[in-house]
Amino acid sequence: MKLGHLAALFLLGLSAFAAGTAASAGGAKRPEVEVVLTRDREAWVAQYHFNQPSPIWFFPRTSPSLDGRNWRLATYRVETPGVRLVRVGVFDALVSEKKSSLTDVRIAVTPFSTPLVGDYLPVVDFSDGGLAFYTGHFSVSPAPSVSAVLALTPDVTLVDRRETFKIVDPQGRVLINGRVQPRSGHTALHDDGVYVYAGRGALEETSSFSQSIDPGLPSWAREDLVAFLPKLMTLYTEVLGPRKGSKPAALVAYGGSAKPGYSQNGSVLEGMVVLSLSGAAMSTPNPAVRNSLIWIFGHETSHFWLGQNVRYERLTDNWITEGGADYLSLRAIKQLEPSYDIQKPWQGQMDDCLARIGPNEALASAHSPDKQHAVYSCGALLSLAATSAAQRQTSSGDDFIFIKALLQRSSGNGVVNERIWLDTFALSAGSDARKSVAAYLDQGVANPVDFWADLFSKCGVGFEHTNGRIVLAPGI
């Protein structure tokens, strides 16, 4: 990450000064920033208290909404005299009009639930009025001047700071860090935040999750989720080992049936999976919607292991975790839902991969909008080939054998990368297959269809190669 040299010195200087000023008389260090978000009847108010002197506090996460709006400037209204919320360069910032240090700032917050460009939804909206706020959007960082903020780039490296976040719903309950609490709860605040729920809906404790499932969700979908999620988490724990951290949380919101079709939007954060569903196709039991629903939960929850227990090292390695999550989801569904037509989604992965990664195109650099989904589809197929090779070598029918080995080899520092994946793969597939996959990842290959046909042949994946197309065998 880049930071202008002068701005870096300013920020480091502020941080060092804060070390002496943010301590109480007894010597205990107080957080540099304390945020309390409170429901006031049907409105919300964010109260910021700063224990570090600075005339400007900027928000590191300032992506626009998908429709191009600056959502924070449109939905935050500063009520403290002498303080403005303005755009400074590429960041939104709280600025003192008198250039004096800010101490307390009160902001009226209108919940915003429209998707953002490349960032988490600010608020997940439940049909009964419950809300889940993404705490990372409340995180701020100090700067000594407007010019210092203007010198910063979007990928700025921020000085470590201590922030706390508290949410208060006087008439409701909150779900925070996997715990259900009456009226309020608090957590550490970072720009890589978590979702915290506040509302009057049912907050349930199960053996697998602390969860809030929207009461408006059609009963058939609720019943399926309640039955499927514990089985899914039990299977993953049995085959992949225990996940790190406390009991995870699940938030499932329902946006109603006004729009035609079916829409789902899922994400996973540290110890939490969040899913937003909507569409008329959910009004009555629908096998296609159900399959999509259990698939996305299979994908997102697998990240508790492949994505959190073990993380990718660089962005160019994200085909390992995203493709691996697709693979794990399909294999889990195969075991838990015997009637699920597993060949259809696998063939979809094959067709998508070949459509997105053409001749001499490297998977590791597939990050443009039209190529990005290849890290899922092609990554899943690489996991399929690696698993088949490991099964053939060990005469095992274990569909999780390769991912387990990968997690074990990466458990020391909790990081997985291309080299570790290839080394694990080579143990069963051999050095020639390793070289072939490395070329596909880093340089691309002249004929992707021939590459996959050769790889599947070496690893024992059933397929037919006809008319320039790879057709995977039924029951793959």
C-alpha cells in the first residue's frame, strides 16, 4: 500500500502524540475513537468521541454505491456545530471548520441498504425493521490537514489505532460477535468490520450458529435452512476439523417478493455469514431456488475453514479459496442431498471456466470484471482434479482428502499460496502435472481445452472431449 511520505510522517506523528494523550490519569490507555450507535425511536444517531487530538478524521472505506452515489454524504447528517462531513480527495472526512481538534461529533444516520462497488452493504435490512450494520463503515483515521488527506491513495496503509463500537437498541436485542444480548453490545472497531444486528426479531442460539432469520422469509425456505445448516456445519467440522474462534453467527434477510425471479447476495466475515434474499420465485416452494440457497450457504460457510482458518497470501492466490469453496460446497451437497443433480453445476463450472480463460490468459491475473468469476469456476475444477489424483493414489473415496491436506500444510502460519497448493498437488499428481498447472496459472496455455483434457486424464477425472468441448462424466 502506498502513502505519501509527508502524509505518512503526519499520521505517524499524530499516532505517537496520541500515545501520551489517550491515557487516563491512572495510566490505562483509552481507545483513540469511541463510537456509539443508538436507535432513537425510528432514527439512528452515531456519537463519536475522540481521545486523540486531530482536526480531521477520514473514513478509509468510501466506495460509492452501484448507482454512483456517495452514500455517506447522502445519509449522514452532522449535528455538531462547527463540524462538516465533506469529500476530501478519495475519502469522506469529518473536518473541523476552525481547524481545532475534534472531541465529540454527533451524526444522524439514515440506514443505507443499496449495494456498493466492491465493498460490503452498509446495512442489511430485515422485513420486520431489524437492521444489521457493517461496522467497518464507521471506522475513521486521523489526519493533520486537508492536504495530508489529499496526498493519500485508496490503498493507504493506516497506523494501528484502538477504536471501539457500541450499538444500543433500547427496546430490542443485538447480535454481536456471535452473542445475543439485550439492548446493547460492543466490539472492537476496525476498517475490516463485522455485521452487528439490532432489532426485535427472533435471535436464536443453535448448536451451529447464533442466528437471525428474517421472520418474513417464506416458511418453506426457513424450514429448509433450519434443517440444513446444522448438518452442513457438522459435516465440515467432521471432515475439515474444528474452525477457529467462537460460535459463528448467521444473518438471513428477506427483501420481499415484489420483484420477479430470485436474487441472493451472500458474504462471509470473521465468524459470520450474511445472506440477503428476495424475489417472487421464493413465494412458493421452488426446487431451483432451494438448490441455489443451499449452494450459497455451502460456499460461504466453507470459508470459515478455507478463508479464515487459512487465508490466501496474495490476491493472485484467491482462486485457491474461492474455487476451493465452490468445490467444498458441491461436495458437501453431494453427501447431504443425494437427490441433488451434481453433474449440472459441475458442467456449468467447466463451461464457465473455458468461456472466461482463453488462450494464453493466466488464471492468477483474472481480476477484470469479465474474467473475475473464473477464480471460482476454474479454481473449483483444479480442486476437483487435485482431489481425484489424491484419491487415486490412496485408493480413497474421500472427497475432502486434498483440501484437508492443503489445510494441514498451511496451518503453521495460516496462509496458503500457489506454491503450497502446487506442492500439495504434486505429491499425488506428479511433477509434470505440477508444471502444467503452474503454466496455466501464471502464463496461460495455448489451448485451454487441451490443457483440461490432459490434466483430467492425468488425474483420473471422468470426461469426454468432443467437438472442442469438455463434457464431465455423470456423477462426477
